[in-house]
Amino acid sequence: MLVTAAVGTWLERLDPEPDLRAREGFLMVGVTWLAVAVFGAIPYLVEAHGVPFLAPALRPASTLGNPANALFESMSGFTTTGATVLGDISFEGHTRGVMMWRQLTQWLGGMGIVVLAVAILPELSVGGAQLMDAEAPGPGIEKLTPRIAETARVLWGAYLGFTVLEILLLYGLHLGGLAPSMDFYNAVAHGLTTLPTGGFSPEARSIEAFSAAAQWIIIPFMVVAGTNFALIWRGISGSPVRFIRDSEFRFYVGVMATLTAVLTGFLFTGNGLVAPETVPAGRTYDAAYVTEYVGILVGNVEPSLRQSLFQVVSIVTTTGYASMDFDAWSAPAQYVLLLAMFIGGSAGSTGGAVKIVRWYVILKSVRRELFTTAHPEAIRPVRLGGRALDERAIRGIYAFTLLYLVLFFVATFLLFLDTTRIGFDISVLETMSAVAATLGNVGPGFGAVGPMGSYIDFSNVGKLFMVFLMWIGRLEILPVLVLLTPEYWRR
């Protein structure tokens, strides 16, 4: 707090009344997210090394004593990715204060440091529109009120309200004896990381450590977190029918329902789990673990449905929680989850990845092209929410999606080269999942980076590269890449 206050005061004195235009807005957003991640790494380094002449190290053996690891964990928190380099996520390994800071980084990053700054610093409203447009997830965020600062307060109020509600419900399960492990600390910790679609948990086994009742409570809050907050506000303020009329929301729910049905069928019939005798040595699970879940899931509707729904919602919304080790799932089931990593939440939500609205527009535009191919004289605009989309917006969506996929494949190739360089035995699928999980701000992947694993075995170069992926993924690529073009720096 002292460091950030001192730096902030110095920056304020450098230019008390900055003239923020569109170009400055992009630069400020990009640099701010990097600076926030750097400052956010300080508590991890303090825990490992202490403060010279003031305080001893609390945990000298912490993996977060490595600056690259600390920056990775901090960037993962503020970008709400949920990927971790902690090999021992437990209170025995780390202090509760540092673990709570870890949760808070995701809660603060969920709605965006910029949104929070606009909400509490109205003087930024001059450039607030540009900052909100550059930082907010999705193609754009709908204004709820005439002033950008008021809009930020409305969104922050809804965000805070749902967070408190989830904490109360989870702790209520504990008091009622339905979730013995969900004490008040865990209720707060998971409430702080659900709404931002973060996925950090102080438990080594994530949500698997808690009862089925707790898992059912968390699912709807993940759905809310992946929904357009502007739609949520209008829905709860007197127009619930908006949820039914909103085409993006219907498509969002329909995609999750379809993927859940597929995975439920896999798990219910036993095709979604690997055979116990085929469990590879050295994995994060053993044959006994798989055998236990085969007995629980096969032929049982509730656990099959719950595990499928939880994982689909967690991955699609890019929350990254795990109610079981889906590394124990068969290859077809894992491919379904890999596909879900590219879908993402709604525009105006805290989710990451490509975003459901882009896929919806792409599908509608493909359908339009098929129709106009059969009827060349027809004029058929692509409509979203009853309004015709500008063709430039459609081209922008195609450009972003293509850029996202190209970046994904290039990053996979580069990261795989780095793992080969250091002798890290990791498959191509695992590398692809690591890139998809960091670029899309999902969190867990498969294999070594699975839901019960960590990213600790990558080299410092590989971790810093994934820090870059988390950074540009959170800011949706273009606001960062535009800074790297010569045209941006010319007058």
C-alpha cells in the first residue's frame, strides 16, 4: 500500500490534469495492467524474503520467492486467469493473509482496475469512456446511465451484491451442516473468486474439497459471472423478461446446456472416464482415484449431471474451478472441454476467451452467406438483439477471432519449443491447453497443468511468456497489439 500510494502520488504530481484521448486511453490501460501485476507481486515476495531491517521472511521456501513465479501468480490473479505456480496450496504452506491477498487480486481484477478507478475517481470521467471501452470485456459495454462514472458504480454495486450473497449462502450451508468444510474463511475466499470468474481456491483440490450442495450453489453464480452485467442490472431492476428476449443470453445458455448433455452422457455411460488399468504412471491421479469415480458416476444421474454441468460452466465462463480432476476423463470428454475453452462468457461480463457473442455473430453471418449464395439478389443484414449490425463490426469480429486463433497456434508452437529446450516432458495437447488456458484466462488445462496441477515446471522464460498471454488475453489482444504498431506512435 505504501509503495503504490507513493508511486501514485508521484505520477499525479507529474501531470495533475492529464489530457486523455483515445490513444492515451489504450496506452494507460495496457501499462496500468502491467504495473498492477508488478505491484501485486510484492506481498508474495515479502512472504518469501521478508522486508530488509523490518520483518523476517514468513516462508523462505515459498515458490513465490522467485520473481517470475510471483509475477505469474499476480498477473493470473488480476487477469482472473486462475493459473497457479503454487505446488502446495494449503494453509500449512502459506499464511492466510497471503492466501487472502491472492483471492483479492481476482476480485479486484474481475470488474477491472480501470472500472474501479472510474467509480471512485469521477475526475477521470473525461477519458473514462475511452478507458472503459478499451478495458471492458467483449465488443463493448452498454451504458446504463448517462455518465460513465455512474455506470461504473452501478456495475460495481451489482458485482459486490452478488459476491456478498454467495458468501452468505455458502456459509449458510456450513452452519446448516450441508458443507462442513465450507467455513467462513472458505466462504469468503470462494465468494471473492467466483464473480470475477477467477478460480483461485485456498484448497489444493479446488471445489472437490466441498460437498455437492456447495457445488450446486456455486454453479448459478458462475453463470451470473459470465452474463452481461448490463443485462443483469436491467433484469433485476424490473425487466426479467429481458433475459428471455436477449439472443446472446439464450445462445449462451444453449451452448452450455448442449455441452453439459454431451458430457453427462459420457460420464453416465462410463465413456467419459479412462479405464483404471490405462492410467499412466506419474499422473496427478491414480487407478484408485479413477475407480472411485467410475463407481460414483456410472449409472448415476445426479453426480454425472453435476460434474458435467459444473465443469462446462466453469470452463465456458473461464472461471477455472474444478469439482473433480477432469484429467481422469477420457480423450473425447477432454476435447469437449478444450473446445469450451475458446467459447467464453458474454460481452460485458468478467469472462474471457473469444466471447459467446462473437461466435453467435459468426454463425449468423455464415448462415447469411449461405442464404445469399442461394439468393444472390437478396439483402439480408445480420441482426443482434433486433438491430442490424454494421458490416465493419462483423469484419472486426472475424478479424479478432482469426487473430485469436493464429496467436493461439503460434504461442503453442513457441511454448512447446521452450519445454523441449528445458527437457520438460509435456504433450502437445497439454501445451495447447496451457496456451488456451492462459490466453483465454481460463486457468487449468490438462496433464501437468490440470485442475489439480500447476505451472511450476515451466521455465522462467515460459512463465513470462504466459504472463504476456494472460495480459493481452485480458485486454482482448487488440488494445495491446496496437501499441506495438509504428502507426500508433506517429503523430
